Amino acid sequence: MGSMVTGKISHQEEHLGSSAFITDIVIGMSDGLTVPFALAAGLSGAVQSNAIVITAGIAEIVAGSIAMGLGGYLAGKTEQEHFQSEEKREYNEVENLPDKEKEEVREIFAGYGLNVETQHIIANELARDKVKWVDFMMKYELGLEKPNVNRARNSAATIGISYIVGGLIPLTAYFFTRTPIQGLVISAMLTVICLFLFGYFKSKVTGQPPVKGALKVTMIGIAAAAAAFLVAKAFNTLV
């Protein structure tokens, strides 16, 4: 008699993994593609030397990657400190106000339609282990997940590196052309393609309409660069 599987159904769920990592890449790449491109485009309308565009572009990429990475680090540290503060408060409440915390547990399960008797059973069972009780309250009362201890460091590195990668793409064209306007044409083509691909990928992994998301990201980048170019051109004319 062959083996039989009863009462079990294979079920696979597709969820977005490493969402924090993907978010950091999106933050770094989107700014990295847009800001240095806009700067280079603006300078292309005001100067006659590729060397000036390249020097300014590299300086912006260095400064921008540090600033963005620092912002990611501070955001990660703030998240950790906020969690620790709330966790400390919850431990204090389950220790000194257990009846109030049990009532909050019952309210949570009442919202799921469980009867009063079941609510009391669950609340009393949770109260037997303060660690699990606090963990439950952090997740279901406050909606907080314990952050990775390396979150701040990883976020800073991911955002900073993504910014550098994104920023070097539009700047590359100026290394292989003779005038800023020639560099701008190739830079624009490269950046538009990369913005579209990046927008498509970002929308795909976040469950958004990919083509619509790609067009949105591309148009934002083009608008930023066009604005910078026109402002620089107008300023150069006045001077």
C-alpha cells in the first residue's frame, strides 16, 4: 500500500522578504540617480568643461552618500531606542498594572470575535510568562517588531552604497565625451533607461503596477534634471 498524505495541503505564500533592505536600496538609488543627474544637467547648461561637471558630480556623490547613509543610521538607531523605551514601559506595566494589561489583552481578542470566557483564558495564560506577555503586547497593542541590532549599520551602508551606484550612472557619460552638452545627451539616455528599469523593479517587488511605477519614477527624474538645467541656463544668461 503506497503512502498517503491525509488532511495536509501544501500551501506556499509569497511575501516580500527583507523589506527593510529593499526600502534602503530604493531610498539610495532613487536619490542617487536623480540628484547627481540633475546637478550634472544643470552644470551642463552653465559650463564648457566636462572636468568641472565630473569634479562637482563626484563631490556631490561623496557628500550625498555620506549624508544619506548618516540619515539611515540615525533612523535605525531611533527605531531601536523607541522600541527599547516602549518595551521598558510595557515591562513596568505588566509588573505594576497586571489587571489593566490583562484587560488590554482581552480587548484585542474581543476585536477578533472571541467570547468572554476565551478572552479570560488567553489573558491568564499569557500572564504566566512576562517575557511572552510583553512580546505579545509590543506586537499586537503597539504594532512594534523588535528591530535587528545591526539595522542602523546595515541601513547606512546599503543607502550609502546605493546612492553611489545610482549617482555614478549619469556621471559616467561625461568621462567619454568632449563637451558637457554631449555628455548630457548620453547621460540623459542612460539615466532615463536606468530610472525606468529601477522604477519597474521597485514597483514589482512592492506589489505596485510595474509600468505605471516605472513611468512615475522616470518622469520625476526627468523633471528634476530639466528644472536644474533650465535654472542654470537662465542664471548663466543673466550673469
